[in-house]
Amino acid sequence: MKRFACLLFLFVVLTTGAGQHVYAREVPQAQDTLYITLDAALEMALSESPIVRIADRNVERSVYAARETRSGLLPAIYASGAYSRTLKKQVMVMDFGGQSMEISVGTDNNWMGGFSLQLPLVAPALWNMVKLSALDIEMAVEKARAGKLAMTHAVKQAFYSHLLAKDSYNVLCRNYDNVALNTKRVEDKYDQGMASEFDKLRAQVELKNQRPALVAAETAIELSSMQIKALMGMDIDCPVVFEGSLAELENEVTPERVLPLQGHSLDNNPDLTQMNIQQQQLKVALKATKSAYLPTLSLTSNLQYSSMNNDFKFSNYNWFPYSTAALALQVPIFSGMKKQQQVKQSRIDMLNLEDSRIQTERTLRLNTIHCLSQMDNAAEELSSNKENMNMAEKAYAISSKQFEVGLGTWLDLSASELALTTARLAYHQSIYNYLYYLAELESLLGITHPNE
């Protein structure tokens, strides 16, 4: 029996240990949760977002393209070689003293090799293309800056939307707790005969009506979190907690912050800046088209070695050098009116771009005025909504106390609870509106930080 008991104990220990080992192997380890602020989200989005990386690569590509264009100003050197085998030699007939003689001309093997050099000396069209490539780099840099501004704008607005969803969810949760407490009070009063069944049913229905709003708020939090993670270039399944609340940003909602932005110009707006660069590009392209009327001058030089033999004994070959140098002048005279039509097209493009720029500037100014007015309204609404929220909290506290001692009705308590929830949501909404239009205004003005 002792041996049997020892064996049974050993079997249980081994079985338990094996089960624990399998359980530890099958259960995956939970990922660590990341806590990210707005500044950290912006930093990650500007460094890890694929959109930003593509823009940076386009700048690098423009630099390589400009170097390619400038390489046309440098001399081009080519090496060449040729071999030909004479299958049938040419026969020459010569008359010697009235007798004709046939002579075969040439050798079986013909070798030739050498170098050639080409250098443009006067090339107006090429010079303008070099200037145009420099403007292409400037355009790529401006597009990269515009992409970063757009990314900053998108991350800020998505982050503020996420904070609004979280704060709204917290408000609804507090409202749900209050409604649940009031429902419990009504049920207790009903049990004591101090409330009607109608009040009890009405309170229970109101409590159940709170659940859809909570579910919608939870969905909004999840979707806004996924949007931020997508902008940051992260996996949307990565556990992340975005820190902060709109109440913590209340101090940023001040009319004094709007004053420096009111006198800010649109010179740094990415759309207008790109149009300015496009105007310069069209001017240079027009000069390049007109330069096709001008003559071009280039230098060419050749150095060749040739050898003619009937065998393949390379050590006995004699190589004969041959070299030339020449200046080539090309003067355009007539090209079927092609250049004239290209010049007219370029001038029309310049006029269209100028009109587009004027219309874009007007639209941007209108949007700027709209953002400033919305920020002013949000700042004024915040002061009013905060005062209303404080009064609604006092009114709810009084109504709750009156209902508890029997001096108030459930209808009064429900109305004060609804007013309190509405005031809290309006308070957070006014902060969100101000920050939303502030990010919009910064994007229009082309600034990354308000202190710029």
C-alpha cells in the first residue's frame, strides 16, 4: 500500500506539472499597453507614417533628377570597338602597257577601336533645364512640408475627436450612474408605497434607454483610436491608451491666443507656395522653349586605332592612330511653326495659373476668417457652458435632495439630470470646437506650432 501510495503521488505531481507546462505554452503573453500623448503621437506620425516617408523619398528623387540634368553640361566620353571579317575581297583592275591586271584589295581581318568625346559649349535649352530641375527640388521640398502639415492637422483633429469621445463617454457613464441611483430610489419608494408603479416603470425605462448611448460612445472611442493609430503608422490592433482630456486643455481656450493669428499672413500656406513655385517653373519652361530659337555649339573629338591583318597573330599587329576634333554649330531656321505654338501654350498656362492662384487665395482668406470666428464663438460658449454646468450641478444636487426627502417629483429629478448631462456635453463640445478650428487655422496659415 505504501508503494502504491508513493506511485500515485508521483503520478499526480507529474501530471500536474505537465498540465501547467502545456498551459504556459498555449496561453500567449499579453502585449504591453502604450500610453501616448498628443506630442508623442505627432512625433511618431511625422517619423513613422508611410505618407511622410514617401514625401521624403520624392525629395531625394528630385535631387537625383537634378544631378542627372546637370550631367548634360559635363563632357561625355565613349569607348568603341569594331571587328570585321572580309568574306570576299574587292578586286581592282588596272591597265599596265595595254594589259589588264586584277588586284585583290584589303585584308581578311579589320580591327578598329578608340574613344570619342562630346562637350556642349553653348546650349541655352540645357541651361534652362538645369534651372527647372532646381525648381523641381524646391517643389518636392514644399510638397513634403505640405504633407507634414496635413499629417499634423489630421493627427490633431483625430486626437481631439478621441478626447471628445472619451469625455462624452465619461459624462454618459456618470449620467447612467445617476439614473441607476434614482431608479433604485424610486423602486425603494415603490416598495414602501411612496411612489406609483408608473413612476417605477418610467424610471426603469429611462435607465435602459441609457445603454444605446453608452454603446455608441464606446464605438466612437474605438474608431477614433484606430484612426489615430493608422495615421501614426501603427498596427490598429496594438493596445494603446491616448492620454489627456478636453478639460485639461481648457486653459488653451483663450481669446488672447487668437490675436497673434489674426494678423498672420498666408505666405506660408502650402497651396499658395506651390503655386508660386509653379509660376517660376512656367517662366523657366517658357524661356527654355524660346531658347530653341538660339543656335547651339558643341565640341566633338575622336581618337581611333585601326589594324588590318590576314592572321590572328596579335603580337605582330601594327596599330595606326587616327584622331579628329571638330566644332559643330547648329542654327534652327524653320521647324514647321512648332515652337511658336509651344510658346502660346505656355503663356496660356501662366494666365490660367494666375487666375487659379487668385481664386485659391480668396478661398483661403474666407476659410481663415471662418476659423477665427468659430474660435471666438467657442471661447465665448465655453465661458457660458461652464457657468451653466456649475448651475446645473447645483440644481441637480438640490433636486436630488428634494426627491430624497419627498419634496420633489421624479419628473423634476429627471429633468435636472438631463439638463446636467446636456451642460456637461456642451462644455466639452465647446473646448473641442475651439481646438478643432485652431488646428484648421494652423494648417491654413502653414504653421506647425502656434509660436511660429
